[in-house]
Amino acid sequence: MRTKVLIVDDSALMRQMLSEIIGGYDDFEVVGAAHDPYIAREKIKALNPDVLTLDVEMPRMDGLTFLKNLMRLRPMPVVMVSSLTKKDAETTLRALELGAVDFVTKPAAQTPEDLARYGEMIVEKLRAAASAGSPRVRGERDRPRPPSSPVQSAFRSGQLVAIGASTGGTEALRDVLTQLPDTFPPVMVVQHMPEMFTKMFAKRLDGLCRITVTEARQGERIRPGHAYIAPGDMHMRLAREGDYFAVALDQDPPVNRHRPAVDVLFHSIAEIAGKTSVGVILTGMGADGKSGIRALKEAGARTLAQDRDSCVVFGMPKAAIDTGCVDAVVPIGQMADEILRSVAVTKQ
């Protein structure tokens, strides 16, 4: 059975392009298109689509208002379509908080090769969204609970936590990072996300967390009480600079079709800080992090993965678990507590 898709976009060109791209795959059927949310509402009732693509900026009713109403009245998987602008990045991150499964950016170039790659990306995200189930069910997952006396935990010098995530990861990371005390060891994060979005994501988290959250900068020293988000379109590695650790960024070719890639970060940590690190794989499609989690485990790290029921997409955690190198499989609501137990020395 083919997945039914409704395209909601005020641009006739985007509606046509998305219809042609998505309709070219045998497992999808584009059942309709709408140029504003009011028409979209009627078409959802009439056509009963399985998944929706939704433009961030819409006439007559903005995308966020429409999404709020949709998640309240007729929850369904939604993939946002966004431009690479600060305003759209902020709106898209808010849409993910409201229940959108994922997002794609509008194509910057339109060569046949670019469009083919774009088509593969958006269809992959639509497949993941369709398999994610009802946003209402996902919203009832085990929510975070306060960690066990986090402020009283003591941590060993040189410890490091590395986290990799993709689809659904923005909310999962918020669930985890907001639970960590400001004395916590350094955290390095790869979330599959393009430029501009990582900067806005880090800023958003920083306003919610006790630890300081920033987009990582080349050469900066890794410090406790800080989380470093890999910049979009840049691989992030751990480097040793004398007697301290630092951030190393580069634009080497994508790994697992991603830049930044979780495997790149995990392998770098395994090489120089494996015995004092914790590796964590959260929700996401694909298998990025699979070889990295094995490298971390072989280097002496403790390794954790999010469980199936609390994932939006179980792909990345499942790939890691299947290696046999994951020490514990944990619901997202308990992940911060498990990370704390993994690095804490004593509780006073």
C-alpha cells in the first residue's frame, strides 16, 4: 500500500516540484496539494492523507498556527519545508516542539544531480515520518523525571559525554540536556541539522538548560558545564591540545551521507578519551553512529541507546544496539538519570 501525501505550500513551483519528486517513488501517492492552510484543512478531511508536507511561511494562517490546530484536532505526521533563514529556522524548531516529525530545507540549486539528492532526502524523511505513528502517541511517551540529586554528584576530571541524534533528536536532546547540572562534564553533540539551524538550536537550548549550550567553534577548549553542538555542514572531532581537550571542525566529505556525522565524533573520542567517556545514541533514521558506538565500547567507554518505544524513529539506536556494543537501552525520560549514574563518582 502506498503512502498518501498532501503537499501544503503557497508556492506553485514548490507544489509542482514536490509533487513530481514524491510522486516518482512507487511507495508514495501525492493525493493533493493546497496553497494555504484553509484549503489544506478541507483536503485533509476529503483525502485522508498519511503524511503532510507543510511550508513554514503560509498565507492567511501561518504554518505554526495551522500545525497547532492540526495536532489538536487531527494529529498526523508532518514534515516541515523551510528556508535557510534565521526566521524560518526559529519557526521550524518551534514546529518540531509542537509535533512535526522532521523538516527539509528548500533546494538551493536545481541541477538534475541536486534535485535527485534532494528527492532522496525528502522521501527518506517522509518514510520515517509515516512510520513514526501518531504525534499524540509520541507525546505520551515517558517524560523526563528529575535526576537523582544531580547537584550533589561528583565527577572525575577528564570525563566526556558524546551524544548523537537525528529525526526526533531536537526534543530528545532537550529532554536530556535540561536535566544536567551546571557542574556536569563536557557534552559534545551531533544532531543532523543544516547550517543556521544548529546555531538557533544551541541558542534555544542554552535558554532552557543549567549547562551552557553553544554551537561549537574551531579550537575552543572543552570545559565542564558546557555542551557543544556540531555546526551544520561541519564535522566535529575531539582533539587534544597539550593538557586539555578542544574542538576540531572540518568539511571532510560526508560520512553516512551526513556532515556533521555521529561516527566522526565518536571515533575521535574513542581514539583519545575512550576510557573516560560515555557514548549515547538517541532517536534518528539511518545507522550513523553504529561504527562509532563499537569503537567507543572497544576503547572502554560506557554506551547507551534510547529505547524503541520512546523514539520517533528507532533506526540509529537499533543499528547501535544490533552491534552488541550498547551497555544499556533506556527510555528518554530516564536517559539523563542514566547518564548521570554513568559519570558520577559519589553522592554526598
